Amino acid sequence: MGSTLNINGDIFQIKAKEARLTAEAMCRDETTERELEMLSRLPDLCKIVRWYFVTEKKSVLPLSDVIRSVSDSYKSSIGHSKC
């Protein structure tokens, strides 16, 4: 019976955390939302850039070439101004 109470307490904590995160998400301004969206893209962008450098077998490449490669390789459209 003790484990049942613990599970119920855990579920209560999880629901409280979800409610808090939902409330925070509703109160975010547009700038913060855009920054979070950009940060969520970082892991994929890092993989693309690393792959490009490994494929080219060079330690230094022109920035314009790297930006073009990222723009071409990313799964959704990214403008050069967003890179």
C-alpha cells in the first residue's frame, strides 16, 4: 500500500509540473518563443556542419559555403538571414 501512495504522489507531482510548464508556455512573449525554436534546431544544425567539415576534409572553409550547405541540407527552409 505504501508504494501505491508513492505512485499517486509521483503522478500528482508530474501533473503539477506539466501544469506549471503549460502556464509558462502560455505567458511567453514572441521573442522568447522564437529563441526557443532556434535553440531546438541547434542539434540538427551542428550535425550538418560537422558532416560538411568531415566530408570536405578541411579544418577551414568559407562561411558562405557552410551556410549554403546548411540551407540546402536542413529539413525545413532556413533563410540566409536566419543562419
